[in-house]
Amino acid sequence: MENSLTKTEKIIEISKQYPNMKNREIADEVGCTRRLVRMVRNEYSPEVTTKKAPKILIFDIETSPMEVYVWGLYKQQIPIQNVIKDFSLLSWSAKWLFEPEIMSAKVTGWEAKNRADGSIIEGLWKLLDEADIVVGHNVAKFDVRKSNLRFHINGLQPPMPYRIIDTMKHAMRVFGSSSYKMDYLNKIFQLNMKKDTTYDLWVRCVNGDESALTKMLHYNEFDVVVTEELYLDIRPWMKSHPNIALYIDTDETICTNCGNEFLSWGGFYYTPAGKYKAFRCNSCGAIGRSRVSSLTKEERASLLLSIAS
């Protein structure tokens, strides 16, 4: 991992050293929005960190390409007997939300050549087994399923249940972006970008090049950093974010997306048969509603509904 701090880490460090420094001053110092400063400072405050909050893990894996025999380059139906070597993990990287430590592991050159990832797979399994929620870009379709296969191949049982937040899926639901690749989204949202790499790096890795595997690990580690930034940036827009309030032992009314108590109530959210008070979180910016309808029993009884098609 490079020595440079992420924007989140810079905000936390400055807040520790200068607790009375204003949000706009920190935003200017770090080069970020005041909303990000406010969100990080609120979530990292002593009052919040002492709560029993959910364990949110950001993770990413890098896999080796397959080697197969083919007779052409276009629309090939490749028989399973033509597979020389299937994929395996080259490396993995992970971090707990807002925590500075990045955990990671990579295979050796011999292991990469022989598609053997047993030496690194258990470390990833333990983190997923501990997590309440996992976050990643295209993580539901790729990272989770690929990891599950390698877990089973290496004789591991399923990790304990966790919820999945796929930043790609959430971005596709709410944004009409020209591309949903993380680098493109981070570019237009003015966040940190992924490290540059080429396909040659993967070729060198599967041929057992130790320096290439080290470079791959650094690439993988920085991926979780930029994934965390993208997650925090688009979290207010997520409509089906896991309800953080379910994980926190508190009697307070708290934001469903980030768990903070700084809510502004105003307006209503309407369903075909209900009317609910709405709120906006003053920390992360997410909006939500109460569970209890604002309609009286008599108003509910007299309410008519259209016939669904």
C-alpha cells in the first residue's frame, strides 16, 4: 500500500489533531466536499464508535485468467476437456469501513502457475465469516461467487451469513451513467482512481513472476480504497441499503443507511395505501421514512385503492 493517505483517513487524522477545526477548512485542506467531511466526522465520533455497529467489510479479489485450447477467436463453444487451467485467486484485499488497516494476501509464483490458492484463501474466509455486511463493485456477481467456489474447492464451509452491497448494482439503479465501471464513476464523481495496469500484468503473474504478483497486490489493495470512497459517495442514493439500525443497540431513532442520530424530519412518503413521515440524515444525506403510518385508523378504513393490472 502506498504511503499516501486516503481522503477519509486524512479527515480522521485532522479531526483528531484539531477537533475544533471547521468542516469547510478540513474540506479545503483535504480537497473534498464538506458533505464527506461532515459524514466522516459524525461517523467517527466517539459517541458513534462506542456503539455496537455492524462490521462492514470492503473487499476485492484478483483472479488468474483461464488457459484453454481453441481453434478460433470468434463465438467459440469451448468443451470442458479443452480447459487446461481454470481460474484461481492471485490475491485478495480487504478493509473494515473507516479503519486505516488494509489486510491482504497474495500467492507465490509457483502457486500462481499451478492455480493453487489454498495458502491465502482461509484469511479471506475468516474476514467474510466475521462480517455483517460486505461491500464491493460488481461484488455480488464476481467476487462473492468466485470466492465461494474457491472456498469449497479448498475444503472450507460457507461463511456465516452477511448482507451484500454491490456499488455497481446500486449505481445502475439510480444513475444514468455512460459507464458503470468503477474508474468511470470515480472519475465523474471526482474521487480517487484505480491504479493503471495492463493485461500483461496478469500474464506475468500466471507465469510465476514474483515482482508482478507484488504489483498485483498493490493494485488490489488500492482497489478497496477507491471502492470505499465510491460507496460513501453514493450511499445516500441507495434505496435498498441494509438497515443499519437493526445492528445497533440503541433506543435512539437513527439513520437506516449510516446509523447516525442527526435526522431532519419533514414532508411525507406516500404509498398506495399509506402516508409516512420522511427524514433526511444530516450526516450521510440519505432519506427514509417512519414505519408507522401517519393516517388514522378511520382514514385508513375509508381509503380506496385502484385495481392493479
